[in-house]
Amino acid sequence: MAIVVTGASGLLGGPLVEALRAGGERVVTLVRREPRGPDEARWEPRAGVLDPAVLDGARAVVHLAGAPIADRRWSADYKRELVRSRVDSTRLLVEAMRGLERPPATLVTASGVDFYGDTGDEVVDESRGKGEGFLAELCERWEREGRAAGEFGVRAAQLRTGLVLSRRGGALGRMLPIFRAGLGAPLGSGKQFWSWISEDDWVQATIHVVKNRDLVGPVNLTSPTPVTNAEFTRTLGRAVRRATMPIPVPGFALRLGLGEFAQEGLLPGHRIVPDKLVNSGYGFAHTRLGDALRAVL
């Protein structure tokens, strides 16, 4: 009854696998190279290659693989890669499960709060519908492929993740050198809400979703206390003991430097609350941004 994980070498996959194994779970990771032991299995999502036997009788599959959203400017080719690496790989997993006599009990797939689009300062839970924009469309297509596993009895849950505070990199890793140099500043108006979650809470909440059979469909993986970008800026500045710049970085400058990603990934407001997690009994380790940043740093 193994738990199968894709994207295990990524920012969140690594600590998730570590935590699962520390808790006594057997984890099999899907890799795109020659396996190095019985706890690895090879797949080639681009070529559509996956041995269904790897998934037979699995307790759960946690699918985190996908090309990084913010690692490069969004050319037309890279946007196609963002879609392909998520949508096609999820479809491959679901189709491999479909013919099994013992399909996995649970499929947990990654997604993002970008599903909701720009929601301004409105408080948003999982009942909110899809927003507008490339990332919203990407998340919707990604989630739809995962939900298809429900057609043959697999519990399907989708992790709509906010900004993860991780010491290993990601968005916080890109911000830290700027803030440590005393150059941190609000982005755009600074009034847009950012929904964040600590790495520890993301890992434990994901395990909670894997184990809690009542959690089906989208689950917001964010802290219960989103903050504005301006407040995030001030709090991170205090955490690294550096002053922040009083003048915001104009939205047009961000769009000029970062292109479409700035418009969709940095400037929209996401005031997301994790109603399903809270109502299912999950207890957050970090609900205050300052405490979370101190724990990370």
C-alpha cells in the first residue's frame, strides 16, 4: 500500500516525501531517469510512458510534477510547456489507473489559487468559481484531468496552493536577496492580497488531505490569514532586519520586466481562506506571517 509521488525532486515534493517516510509510509517516486532502487519507478510523461503496474494497489498518488511557473518569461512555447507538463501528465496517470483491477484509493493533484483569478479584497473559499486569465484556465484544465479519476471510484482532491514560504527556494527564495540588500518594496499598489502558507503547513496539510477520505475536490492550501502585499513586504523586512523601500515598484515596470507573469502572478489579489481544511479538523502550525517567516528563516 505505497504512496506514489511525482515531482519528488521539486521544492515541495522533497519535503513531502521526507515527512511521509518519517511517518512510516512506504513511498514510491516516479522519476524520468533510471531508477536507483525499489522505491523509484520510471515514467516518461512527455512520451506518454508509464507502467500501470506501478500504481496497482497504491494507497494514494500525489501528483506534483509540472514545469515551474515563474522560472522564465512566458513565451508562447513556454506557456504550452506549462500546460503540457501539467495537463498531459495528469491525463497519463488517470488513464493508467483506469484499467487497473485495484486502482489507487486516492489521487491528489497540485493546483493553485490562481484558479480564482483576481478576486480583489473579496474573501474566497472553495465554492468560488473559476476566474479569468491564462493561469485560471491552466488550473481548470489541470483539475479537470484529475477529477476524471472519480469516474472509476478514485477519490480525487486538488490542492489549490498559495505562496509557499520555504527555505529551499521558490518565491521566497527569489525575494530574500532583494530584501537582505534593503531593496524590498511593495509591488504595484501593494493593496492586493497574497495568500501564503508555510512549508511545514503545506506538507502536513497535504498529508491530511491524503489521509482524510472526506476531503474531495478542491482544497485551498493557504493559511487562514492572508495579508496585503504591503504588509507582506513590511513583515519580511522585519524578519530579515532590513528597512524596506517606501516607494512601490510600479505595475508597468513589473509588466515591462516580467511580462505576462507579473500581470497574472504578482499583481492580482487572492484573499483565499482554507475552509475545507479548517472544517476537517486540520490545525495550522503557523497562522501569523511573522511567526511563519521566523520559523523558515
